[in-house]
Amino acid sequence: MTALELFDKKQKAQRITTSSKNLDNLLGGGIETQAMTEFIGEYGTGKSQICMQLCITAQQPPEQGGLGGKILFIDTEGTFSPQRINEISKLRGLDPKKILENIIYARCYNSDHQLLIVDRAYKVVEEEKIKLIIVDSLISHFRGEYVGREMLSERQQKLNQHVHKLLRLAELYNCAVIITNQIQSNPQAFFGDPNRPAGGNIVAHASTHRLYIRKGKANTRVIHVIDSPYLPEAEARFAITQMGIEDVEEK
Ligand SMILES: Nc1ncnc2c1ncn2[C@@H]1O[C@H](COP(=O)(O)OP(=O)(O)OP(=O)(O)O)[C@@H](O)[C@H]1O
Ligand SMILES: [Mg+2]
């Protein structure tokens, strides 16, 4: 294609609201299509909560910050909660049944299964008009199955295929891809932060935007852009409440 064609294609990128204005601003207007956004954080920082919130907002019409599309949720840890979707939808005055019906859920049991699901996803995304694909979490099966240094290169090769297939889906169907990632501690690191996102360079390079979440006071969270081609390295705060993801109330 010419650069002009590429320009036109990129112009078609759309955004999904996270339902927190501060977080949307940090992201330049919300979660972007034709891109892969990675949420990194320790357990309980709200990665899955953000994913579930986005399952709801992505379905809303564009005037309400959504894309009016369906969601493909690839759950590798079994933590997706339809009850939570039901709760947030109700509290936001939406019909939970409709919301739940528009989420295509795939429970994934091992890394090969995960790769297979993404192969099959091409058909599903096209037929069901999926606008958001979520993989929560990207790496848990890979980490559990490929243990030790001698398996590292094989793991990274598989992971590489996986993330590139996801990116291809995002570009081909103008949909947003979200992955969640865990923190890996490196006890050998004497200098600097010993905690790093899992998945190494493969995941780091494939993700368009990388966001690091840490816990703040009470139910607040601080989220930081750690890598992005054009977002500034800034921070925002949001809260996790019964209603899902919200802005922090300033006193
Ligand atoms: N109904 C609710 N109302 C308010 N806060 C909630 C509710 N449900 C969950 N939370 C908050 O979300 C947190 C869990 O977040 P979440 O499961 O998204 O973490 P995570 O980053 O996905 O962790 P993990 O790495 O273990 O998957 C809880 O500790 C709680 O603070
Ligand atoms: Mg989770």
C-alpha cells in the first residue's frame, strides 16, 4: 500500500471509553482499534476488572463512547465473571441479558488451546462483528508449561506467533485487542526495579501501548504509560467500585 492508503486506514481507528475520563485522556481518548493495549500489574490491581468494564462499554453506541460491537473474551485463568458484568450493567441502567449475549466467551485450558482459539477467532470476529478481543491473561499458560531456561526459546517462539496473530486480527478487522500481563520478579537484579512484565521482548515489542497499574489508597489505582509510540509517559488515577471503573472522586 502507499503511505496515503496507510494514513487513511489509520484514520479509521476508533476508540472505546474505559468509563474513566482520566484514564481515557491518558490513552488519548480511550482504547484504540488496530492496536494492542497491554495492562500489566500484580494480582488484584484491577486488570480483569478493566477488561470486564470494557466488555460493557464497547457495546454502547459511539455517542456513548462505544463501538456498538461484540466482544470476544479469551479467558485463560477462569476469572471472567458474568455475575460482575450483570452487576455493573444493572447499576448503569443497561440490560444485563443483552450485554451478556454479546460477549463470546472462550475458556482456554492450555497454551496450545490458546493458539488454536486465536486461529479460529478469524472466522468468529468476521461473522459476529467483534470490535474488541480480550486475552486475560496472555501468559499464564505459557509460563506454567515452559519452565526453565532450555524451554525459553520455544516458549518465546510460540508467544511470538500468538501476539502477531492477535495484532493481525486488530488490523484486519479494525478491532481493539487487550491483553493482560503479570509481573515477573527477577531475584538476580541487584540494581533498578526487580519487577518486570512477563514475556520479555516479544510481548514488549508486540504491544502498541503498555500500561502499568499499581494500587493506590483504598479502591484507587494508579496507571502509568510505560511504552507507547505516541502517548506521553504520564500517569492517571481511577477507582474500582461496584459500578466498575470510575474516576476518583476529588474531595
Ligand atoms: N464488586 C466489586 N466492587 C468493588 N470492587 C471490586 C468488585 N469486584 C472486584 N473489585 C476490586 O477488584 C479487585 C480485583 O481486581 P482484578 O481481579 O481485576 O485483579 P487482576 O489485576 O485481574 O488480578 P490477577 O492478576 O490476580 O488476575 C479486588 O481486589 C477489588 O478491589
Ligand atoms: Mg485477573
